[in-house]
Amino acid sequence: MRSDWTYTCVIRMENMKRFILLLVIVSIPVIFALGQASEMSIEESYLQESIENMIIREQSRAESREMKMIALSYIGDAIERGNRGDEVRQALEYMGLEGILNRGRENGRLVNNYPDVRRESARYLGLMGTPEAKDALLRIIYYDNEPMVLQEAIKSLGDIGIDDDGRAMTTIAWIFQKFDNTNPDNLLALSAIEAFEKLSVKGMKDTNAIQILIRIAEGPYIRPVQDRARQALVNLRRIQAEHQQTQQQEAQRR
């Protein structure tokens, strides 16, 4: 067992050395370009983004939790600068399923179960705000069982606010009912309430949301969560009335 542990440590150290070397090599052209001009050309900007995506991809697939958290930090900076490319989304989806579908084992033991990495991945997918990010979040909710990850994924679905096909509401309703039947969770319920409100702005796609809000208001949840569910029911009735009024006005114009 001791020799296996030592061998694993050596492998990880070698992987870290290779990554640091890669980081130094690919950074040189960018540093040189930045030194030559105060503003980057389109070609230089594209080069920087390509290098950034390559670094993020390699870090996201590293073995250690620490390296994945660094990758998430870089991704946060990239999204803030407007980099919402497919490679960034793929890295987030990969880390969002870390230890669930993407499993690493040593001597038969799962060694990459990182709920905090999955939670942060779900949060950044919400910041991306794209339909592809929504699909990735639906996959995370479907496969994960960790409440802290699910709470963040549900919140991110609400933040994205895209649900033309109704899949977001249906998936949230499904995962809530799964926990409500076995292990009611106040934070999960609160995330579902807020997501339902945001996703209903353009019309209710799943009437199960109303039933779930009633269940939370009357179920085994703390009073602030119950009160929030009751308020959400009031808000949804108002939103639906406004939506129907808008539809009628549009029909009259035609």
C-alpha cells in the first residue's frame, strides 16, 4: 500500500511539472505580444483565447482537486472577459460530472469525488448563460445526488432563464420530488422556488411547479421556506396573468 501511494504521488508530481512547463511555453508568445503593443490585434486576441482554452482544458482534466479549482478560477476570469466558447463549456461539463461519470480509481477506490468542484462548475455554467450550458446543467442534475451540487445547478438553470421546451422545469420538479420523498432539503427547496419564478417569466411550461410550491408551503420545511413558497405562488399567479394579457394584446394587433 505504501509503495502504491508513493508511486501515485510521483505520478502526480510529474504531471504537475509537465503542466507548469506547458504553461511557461504557451505563455511566452502572449507575453511577447503584449510587450509589443498596448492593444492586441484580432489575431493576437484569438491566439490568447486559444492558449487560454488549451490551459483550461488541460487543467480541468488533471487528477488533483487543487488543479481543477485553479482551472475554475481561470474559467471565471475567461467568462468575465466574454469567453463563452464551447471549449470552456466542455471543461465545465467535464468537471461538473467529476467523480460521477468521469471516475478515477486507485485500487478500486474512487479518488476524484469532488462535490465542491462540481458545484463551482454548475455555478459557472449559469454565468455562461447559453443553451448549451443549460443542457450541461440538466445532465448534472440527472446524474448527481449531492444536495450542494444540485442546489447550485438548479439556481443556475433559473439564472439562465431559458426553458422554451419545458425541460428545465420538468427536471427541477423531478429532482425535488426525488428528495422530498426520501430526504427533504430546505436549501434544495428554496433553489427550486426561485428557479420556478425565474423560468415562469415567459409562461408556465410545467404545471408540476404549482403542485411542488404547494407541497413546500405545506410540507416538512422550515417556516421561512414555506413562506417563500406561498409568496412564489402569489408571484406566479401575477406573472401568468400578465403573460396572458400580453398574448391577448398581441393577438388583437394581428
